[in-house]
Amino acid sequence: MKKAMKKVTGKVSAKAKSAKVKSKPAKTAKKAARSDSEGHRERLRRRILDMGGESLQEYELIEALLIYSVPRRDMKPLAKRLERLFGSVWGALRADPLELRNVEGLGESSIALMKLVAEISRRGALSDLSGRDDCFSDWETVRRYVRSVYKGAKKESFRVLYLDGRNRLLADEVVSRGTVDRATVYIREVLERVVYHRALSVILVHNHPSGDPSPSAEDVEVTHNIRDALSILDVDLHDHLIVGGRGDVVRFTELGLLPE
């Protein structure tokens, strides 16, 4: 009986040793992969510090951002997938959270970080313009601004630019998301924000992500309703701009839908 037990124990011991030997290469490979990933992250950080973010490709910008929300994982494949899905780093940052949640491998922490960076960028652009005497001194400046705001946007939204008496930008606020119609654009809210910002004029802006920036009948009706409401407060509606999916911008004044 004792001899039999020794044989069984010997066999088990041999198998255990064999399993340990086999597991060593797997552990070594995993450790090497982790070390390579950490080395890649460090090299990416050094490039940013030594050469600036402009030295990075689009997907590398996304990757550099994601490594701060996902530790010890290769983020390059996910970064490339996001660039492919949304067209650019800005398109990915401005994507709707619901769309981002459908991307496999992208967690809530990463989505929150992306939306935070997008908002910081938006407020930075706004800060650069706010208070400048030459802020919206010509329509080409306004066109450039609204193009940058809507670049990469996949969904329609309606925003109001609130200006002071010298056409300096006081605020840029989204008042509606989705198709522009009487049900989604709340004129009362626009008026309340005009009073809050002490604005003397406004510019309306929305986008047509599908491509064609031509105004619809609903666009025209909503614009005229807002203009009439603003006139009660003696606030001017300078124009209504529509940004197409390819960056084309049309102005209601140029189309004769509002007076110059």
C-alpha cells in the first residue's frame, strides 16, 4: 500500500513539475509583452515632451490619450479603430457617447476622458475669441470658427453665438440637439440666455451632417420666429449659418432669407 502511494505521489509530483515548466514560457512571454507595451508608452510620452503633440499621427494622439485611462494594455489597435470609425481625432472626441459605447474595448473611463478633452478644447477656442476686438469683425472669421466647431460632428445641433455691441463673442451655447424644428428649439430659452449674457446681437448656427447645407422650410420658419422674438428685446439677429457635412457654410443673408 505504501509503495502504491509513493508511486501515485511520484506521478503527481512529476506532473506538477511538468506543468510548472510548461507555464514558465507563457509567463515569460506575457511579462515581455507587458514590458514592451510599457516601453512603447514611455517612448510616446517622450515624443510628446521632446517634440510636441504635432509630431504624432492622428491615431497616436488618440492612443496617447487612452493610455491614461487604461493601464497596462496596448491601445494602438483601439486608437486606429476609432480614427477609422470617426475620421479623425477630433471626430472621435466629438462623437456622441452612445456611439462611443458601441466601440468594443472602449470603457466608460475612456469615454469620459475623451469628452472632457473635447470640452476643454472647445472652451479653449472660445476663450481665444472672447473679448477680442477683432473677434467676429468679418464673416470669413465666423465661417472658420463654425467650421472648426462642427468638424467631425455626426449629429445635428443648434447653437447660438451671443455677441456684445462690438461683435465680441460673449458665449457659444448649444440650445438643441437633433433636427431643427419648432419642437426642439426653445425660443424662450434663447431669450433667457440673451438677457443672462447681456447680449446685444446673436448669430444662429446649426449643421447638416448629411452634407447639403441648404436650409429647409423648417429652418427658415424657426429663424424668423427667433428673429421676431429677439426684436422685442431690441436684440439684432445678424445671421443664421448652416454648416454642411463637407464644411460648406451658407448664410441666410446671402440667400436673401434675412436682411443684410
